[in-house]
Amino acid sequence: MGVLGTGKIGEAFTRIAHGFGMNLLGWDVVHNPACVELGMTYVDKETLFASSDLISLHVPLLEATHHIVDSAALKLMRDDAILVNSSRGGLVDTDALVTELRAGRFTGVGLDVYEAEAGVFFLDKSLVAVEDDTLARLVTFPHVVVTSHQAYYTSDAVGQIIDATVANVADYLAGRRSGNTLVPAPSWPA
């Protein structure tokens, strides 16, 4: 199992993978001690891509992570690998992914996000032809699943977002730092 991004969500995913007895490889700018405690070995991206049977993405979309799964990364991956992106669509170069899928690569791809999803999801388009040629081709592969990212569309999640926002504003007004305080991020490793 290769986990790109071992923050809160990456750690939760790592715990699940650990429960299945998987060997754990990770990549992140900061090594998460909880993931290391579970047996994760941090490696460079290239080693993670080349060595993992299953790769799951949990990094934010930044300039440094845009298309982190590009043509070169996809070519490093095993032919029978599984790729899961439930983070941000722009992490995966979708055109490069389609090229590799057309070549018969990968056992499965799960995309809970899509690079050009604006205006495509969250609307009933059942009577309209798919205008996005890349998405139309992507969904023709029987081993690819594309879903609309709805992680925050539950009452619990929206309540947590509201509570965190109110707490963040209160902390800011009081001059306090919290676990949600934004600070300059370190440079992402190559």
C-alpha cells in the first residue's frame, strides 16, 4: 500500500490498510509518527509508485502537487496496480491516465474526484450527452469507477465544518493559535 499524504485522512486510511495486514509505504513532507508506529516506511515518490500494489492519494492540491500522478509516475506503477484518488482531481493527469488505461494497464482505478468536475457533478445530466471527451472515455473502462466527491454532504460533516469555522474565528479574534491555524508550509520534496 502506498499512501501519498499522511495527514489526518492519510493516517485514517493507513490504519485501515494496517488492519488488513498490508505493508505500508508513505510519502509526505512531514513523517506522521502514528503512521510510523503502524509500520509505515517513508520512501521517495518514485519508490512508492514503483513498489505499491495499491496507491491512495491524500495530499492537498497545491502548485507542487498538481499532476503529482503524471505520465512519468503512471509509467513507474505496476501494470496490475490500483490507483485511488479521493483527495483532489488535479492530483492526477487524467489524459495521461487514459493513455495508460488504453494500453491495458492497471487492475483498477477509483476516482472520487475528477480534474475537470466543475459543472459536471451535482446536477442531473441524465438527459444530456457527456461533453467532456476525457471523462466520457474514462468511464468506458470496466475497471474504472468515477464518483462525485460528496464527503462533506452529510449532516455530521456540515455540522463539524460549522463548528470548526466558528472556533477558528473565535481563536483568530482572541489571538490564539489552534490546530487549524495556517502557517507557511515547508517546501514539498521532489
